[in-house]
Amino acid sequence: MKNVAVVGSQWGDEGKGKIVDWLSSEADIVVRFQGGHNAGHTLVIDKKVFKLRLLPSGIVREGKISILGNGVVIDPWALLAEISEIKKKGIEVNPSNFMISESASLILPFHQEMDEIREIAAGKGKIGTTKRGIGPCYEDKVGRRSIRVMDLRSKTNLDKRLETVLLHHNAIRKGLKKKIFKKDEIKNKLLKIAPSILKFAQPVWLKLDQYKKERKKILFEGAQGILLDVDHGTYPYVTSSNTVPASAATGTGLGPDKIGYILGITKAYTTRVGSGPFPTELKDKIGERLGKRGNEFGTVTARKRRCGWFDAVLVRQTIKISGINAIALTKLDVLDDFDEIKVCIQYELNGKKLNYLPTITEDQFNLKPIYKTFPGWKTKTQGIRNLKDLPENAKKYIYAIEDFIEAKISSISTSPERDDTILIEDPFKA
């Protein structure tokens, strides 16, 4: 059996929540390794909808252990609210089935405010962040001034750590003529919730080492998508963490050699939330139709997603960057009613053909997609669970995608429901 890392191969919102939930039936441990509560996952189980933001998707399954690794940034108030919310739906969350790394950095109120201040000030040049404080918190982490979960154990230590971080933030706030934050006010708020957070705190790297020795199956759950990676994405229109599967090792403390299989979740078309380049975006009735059929609204922000045809150039690039072994193709059923379906197989830039996404932002905005057109299948695929039952034109589309992206498709999702999935290759047994 192999441990499996699940990542998004596009700009996020590929349906990772459902696939992770589906795979977690085989896993013992489900671990989030980066991102924060800006990354929403929607699960539909027996027609009951669960909208998760920080909690790993495995939390809805009985007998599984869910973990937030050190690479995750945690808003402690948002986490406690999410736990309270999911408990009302009958899901148990306690220290025996949920833990957080004591090394994880905390998102504090001034992080969220700074996120909002910057986004508003950017005007037309805004990145399109969720304004949840993710970026400023990662900045503090890299700047060695963040408050971490373990800091809540000591009033004295917390006091010193707050002095350090507020020295930085209040200096900026004064320059922007914003109200400064008072140390004691934040400290008291943190101490009030400290017991509720600390009961879940563990040295996650040590627990994972133990589970490894016990031959437990570990599922690593990525947030966002590889095209939002701070190094490999459409910079600067990216998130503030590395979303590639290599982060499953650094964001948890388990060695990279223990990640046996990498599954890239890939939507059968392309979507993007927020600002930034999007070569295959459709600003017409077809784009509107894709969005309506796919219910393309953000889980966390409810923002309308931009929609376009499948971009095989981008997916092939993310596969090569991240070492994806196979992809899980999601939302195939959204394409059921289209007469024809297009796939971008190349770009044109200033009269030249390109087979990759250029690094320069200006060039990314000026790319013209070169399409290959496929006939639609005009037949319902929703709920199909066997490959042979798919219409022929749907199969041709799937096989063509495999050829273009130079990777195999190991599963196909045909609805949001947990069991409406065609399994071709089991990642745990491949």
C-alpha cells in the first residue's frame, strides 16, 4: 500500500474535497499540509452538504484521524467556529480523531486587516485574495515573527512573541494612519481560546512517524491548485504557499520518500477565481453556461468563478512540475449538453507557437489559445460508475486528454455525490 498525495492541477476548485473524501474510505489518516481557511472543499454525502474550510475532508468519516500539519496557517477562531458548525451536523471532532501541529502559525486579526488594506489599495491591480489574512501570516512565518500554536502554552512566551510581531505590524499601520493593535487585547483573546486549541495540539511529525511504523495509510490533502503555487503559478496572481505535492513533506514533517503516489485532481474544463491570466476563459454565453451547469461559485467566498475550455497545455505543465502520477477527472457531467467541446493544445504569442506557459505576466495575459474541437455526446453521464457505460464521444474526449497531458486518468467523477465515481486505478494499490 502507498501513501497518496492529492493536489489540484489547475487553479483550485477542481473537486478535491469529493475525491479526498472518496479516497479516505481506504485511508487511515488524512492530513492537510498547506493553505488556510481560504481553501474550501464541498462534500455531498447522502444529499447532506458539508462545506469545509480548514478541517480535512476525512473528518466526515468515522474511524479516521484528521490532521492539520505545520504548513497550514490557522485562524483559531475560524477553526473553532468550523468545528462547532460541523458538530451540529452530527460529526464528532475530538482529540482522538483530530489534531493540529504545535508548529503551525496562527492567523491573527491584524493579518486579516492587512490583507484587506492591501487589496483595496491595489485597485485594478488587486490579486484577488480571499482577504482571510493568509498572505500576511505566511510573511510573518518567513520573517520569523509569527505566533505558533505552541506559543499558547506560556503566557510569558506569548507576551514576548506578540511584542515582536506587533512591533512590525504597528509600524506599518502607523505609516498607513491605521489604528494600532494593543498587545494585551490580543493576548487576552488568545488566552481565552488557548485551552480549546491546545487540546488538539501535537508534535505531528512524531505522530506521523508512529503511524508510518504502524503501516497506516496516509492521505495528504492539498489546498488550492498548482497554478496558484507561489513559485510555479501565475505569479503574482497566486497564493502565499507552495501548493505542489513536495509540500506534503515539508508541511507535515514526513519525508518525501513516504509519499508514494501523487494524484492530480483535474476538472474536465477550466475555472479560476479572482484576478490573473486565464488563456481559455470564455466571456460569452458558453462560459456562463459552464458556470451555471457546474455551479461555479467559491465554497469560502461564494465568488463567481471564471470559466473556460480545458487547457491541456497548463495541465501538462503542472503534471511535469509536480510529478503527478495520474489525474482524477472531475465534473465530466457538466459537459453533457454541449454540441461541441474544445481543448487548448497550444498557445500563440506574437505570431509564435508555444507549448508551455511563459513566465512573464504580460505574456500570460496575451496568449491566444489554439483549440482542437471534439463532438459533444449530448447524453447524460451524471451518476455513471463504469467506464464502459460512458457514451463513445465522452470516452474519445477522455482518451484525447490523456494524450495531450501525457498522463493517465485514474478515475472520473460524474456528480458531486461520493459514490458517483468511475475507478480505473486505485492510487493506494497502484
